[in-house]
Amino acid sequence: MSHPALARDFIANRERTQWHDKALWFVREKRDRMASSVPEWELLRETASAIKQHTLSLLPDYLEQFESNAAKLGVVVHWAADAHEHNEIVLGILQQRNVRRLVKSKSMLTEECHLNPYLEQHGIEVVDTDLGERIVQLRKETPSHIVLPAIHIKKEEVGECFHEHLGTKKGASDPKYLAEAARHHLRERFCRADAGLTGVNFAIAETGGIVICTNEGNADLGVSLPKLHIACMGFEKLIPRAADLGVFLRLLARSATGQPITTYSSHFHGPPAGCELHIVIVDNGRTEIFRNPEFRRSLNCIRCGACMNTCPVYRRSGGHSYEATVPGPIGSILTPIQTPEKHSSLPFACTLCGSCTDVCPVKIDLHHQLFAMREVLDGKRLIGASKKLSMKLVSGVLSRTWLYNLLGTAARLSLRWLPRFLIYNPLNAWGRQRELPLAPKKTFRQQFAERQQKDDKR
Ligand code: SF4
């Protein structure tokens, strides 16, 4: 289904749409406060972008360096060309060690590879230990946001879910009570796990170490108790030197949730004595993106989610309407590259306002890439006739100033003079989602002149 069709379901619940919009805007504002409190913020963004560009320009060398340094630390490095191979490698490691119960911290890569259902089909119990991820797992849903996976779910719904699965009191919705229940439930799963699986935020070529950032400490607990740790990463997680890490750590949490730093930034340099650490490096379509100079910069992404929090379309249509592992602006670039037929509507889920580009900590030119992706899809003849026609009409209006002004005046007059029920009614989808202030009776010029007169009199 297309993005507009799926978004329609989300928008149908107006109260939820507004609440979702507000919740994400709250995070966006926190991010703004944090960013403005760091005087060298723009320099950090420039530096992060330059480091990522440099890494991509020497990617094969850095990957080899990482593999060799990781091996020296006692890590077993595996390479997976696609999702299926990734899943087979993970399953093979688990089966060889007779693992029946796996605890997993948040990893968008394993979502992308659909690892959970694959392992469950082979009789392995998988428990997501990030609280948001656990909630969506219990509800048999997918995350709707890469940092806030359960942002679309209200606390009352979490209460119902926990009542059904964890036996909490019926009707309970107190976040503290529910978090406490989840803590007890997960603690028990941690204690009986045979292996822990994590994602990777940064892999350092110079040292062969990996860094995992969480706010709940679940990755640390999940890999500290069992003797086997598997870490899965896309190859774009690589950075050249340990000294580069500080740049990204300062940007990541501030951009993601408006915190100065993630609560836990855990470094793993080889397995502890008597334990095993396996790192699975996955391609799964990344080489195709890497080869494309137009979209290569999308591999800079550090998955902070800031572009989602600011996107006016994402905030009002919800993550599930993208039907993609990574939703929002960056997902609308990454996903259609791999599945253009299925996801041809995603680059149009964008107003080209450029807000995503403004907040991206690694300076990905997101709205330019979204625009370029539309051209690519057009070249593949994947854009419908109605969309092309409407684009032509809009382009005709925007390229003629007199017509634009004329239509603007007509719109202003209709907002002022048309009976409101003609604009705001359930049959008009445009009016249903908006509550514009009434157009002022006086023009801006008249209001300004009146204010001047008042000031003069004073
Ligand atoms: S594209 Fe930029 S803003 Fe969006 S998730 Fe990636 S790093 Fe964050």
C-alpha cells in the first residue's frame, strides 16, 4: 500500500495524530535547546560529516583494518552479503552453542533483516530488552520510530498490553508502575538468557572495538551475564579513529532525544576471558547505495531520528505509514533505493521544507536527495499519471508570479468569505486536518498603518 493510503488510517484518529505530533515536537524542541547550548555545534556537524565522507572514500581499507584489529582482540568477524546470510550466520552461531534463549538490545539492522521471526521459526526464544521494543514486540508490531519505537502507543495501551502479558493490574497506566513491572519481567529474562545480541553504534577501525549506546543499560546487562555476545552492524557504522568518537557521541544523544549524552556508551574491545564476541558485518544493499554518488551521503546516517522528529509529514502520519524499517526522511531515501516499486510513494511524503537537512547532525542533504529520488522514480516510470499532472499544474502556478499572486488572493478571500462549514467539514480532507485562524479582516499593511498611528498618538 502507498504511504497516503496507510497514513489515512493514522490520520483518521485525529486525537492520536495531534498527540503524536506534539510528542515528537517536544523532542525536537529539546534537541534545539541542546544544540544551541553548544557554541561549536555547527563545527561538530561539519566535522562529523567530513569524517563520514572520508571513511566512505576509503571504506574497503577501513573495513579490512577493522577486521584485522578486531581479530587481534579475539573477536570473530563474519561478513554477510544480505539479510538471509546475516540470519543464517546468527542462527549458526546460536545452534552450535545450543542457545535456546536470546536477549536482544535495540538493533535496527536486525529489524531490517527480520531476525526475530527467523530465529523464532527455528525454536529460539528472542526477547527484545529495550522497553519500547519490548512493548511493540508484545503487541506483535514493528517499531514506528528508530529511537522511540513505541512513540505511537499511549500509556493506557501499554497498561492493557502489560495486563495481558505481564499480569499487571487492569486499567493501570502509571508509567512508574508499568516501568517497574517491565523491569522485573526483563530482569528474569536477562538472568536465564544463553546469549546476548546487540546492534553497534560505532565500530572503530583503528582499535577493532565497538561502541553501543543505550539509555536503559539493557545492552550491558544482556551481554554481561551470558558467555556469548553477537553484535550486528551495517558497514556504514565504521569510523576511522578512537579520537573521532567524541564528535559523534556529542552529536548523537543531543540530536536524538535532547540529552547531553546517552546514559550508557559502552565500549567492547574483545570478549572478556572465557567468553566469545562475534561481529557480523552486513551489506544488504548498502554497496548499491555506496556506488551511487547521488545517494552515497545517506550512508552517513547515525540513526539519531532527528529528521523524523522534525518532519511535518512523519509527525502527522506515524512511522507505520512508511511500511519500512527506517521511516521518515532518511527512510524515504534508503528504502526506495532497494525496493523502488513497492516504496515509490515515500519520496513524496515530504514537503521539501528542508527542516530534516537543517537538523541532521551529519549534514545529509536530505531534502535534496528526496527530490533527486523523485527524478529517479520518474525515470523508472513509477510515478502515477495523476501525480505527474498535479506536479505539472503546481509547477505552472509557481513559475508565474502573477498567477501565484492571483490564486493566493482568491484563497485568502475564500477563507474570509466562504461559510466555514464549506471549508471545515468531514467531507473535506484538507479542512478536516486544519483549523486555520480566520483570515484577518484588514490587510497587513492596514494593520501596520493603524499601529503606527497609535504609536504616534502616544
Ligand atoms: S538522516 Fe541525519 S537526522 Fe536522520 S536519522 Fe540519520 S543522522 Fe539522524
